Amino acid sequence: MQQRHGVGITISAVSVPADEPTKIFAEKFWSHTGIHLKAGVVYDIRATGTWLDASIRTGPAGYASTDVSPLKVPFFKLAESRRRVPTANWFALIGALDEDESTQFVIGPGTPAHGFTPPRDGELTCFANDLRSKYDNNSGAIEITVTPRRARG
Ligand SMILES: [Ca+2]
């Protein structure tokens, strides 16, 4: 374990490497962040950068089936229901705790104004929303920054 010496300040009770960007790789079924979230703490998650679904370049918000070339739109629409998160955009950034699909939530370019409050403790694991069998043509990575809000009181 790495230890920091001589800083002399207590940051908080939350052991999160705040404000250090972490890469999420498009071709990975799960990217592990090493960031352990605590139940009940409110987090802000921000994502930047671009990644590619074959030749389609997009950001963490992902893209809609209607954004692709007109001839391909019907195929993309037909496949929507088989995305890992059917209701989210293609290549939307998705988060979950410990690869647990029951905890999946859409991050996109960032969590909403009320932030994200984990239902339980767990490591933040992420992926680009795609068909389960179609990660081999993905490339690039986006970066996320996770910031815990200061506890009230
Ligand atoms: Ca793909």
C-alpha cells in the first residue's frame, strides 16, 4: 500500500482519489476504475474525450440510431433493444457497481445536477453501451473524474 507522508491535512473520510482522471476503454466489456464508492455519499461524475464504434466517433453521450448514415439506420434501430442498456444511446457511458448489472446507471457526459448516490458500497465499473458481441470493433477511451461532495453538517 502506498502511503503519503507529511501532508498534515485530513481531506475527508471518503477514500476516493478525487479529481484524478480515469480512463474508460471502448473495447473493454468492463473498465475497472479503482474508485470505491460509498453508499449514501453524493458523487459528481464528469466524462470527456472521444471513442469510436468502428468508424463512428462520439463522446460519452453516445449517438442515436438516426445519427448514422441513412442506409444503416434501420439496422441500428432494429438492434437497439439488444444494447446492454436498451434505453440509452449507442456508446453512452454507463456505470455500475462491481460489474453488477442491477446497479447500472447512465453517466453520459456527466451525472445530473443531483449527482449520483450509490445504493451500496462498490467499485465504479464502466462501459460503452454496445451490443454484447460487438466490442471488437471499438477503440479509443474517454476520461472520467469522480468527485465526492462535501458531507453536510
Ligand atoms: Ca461496436
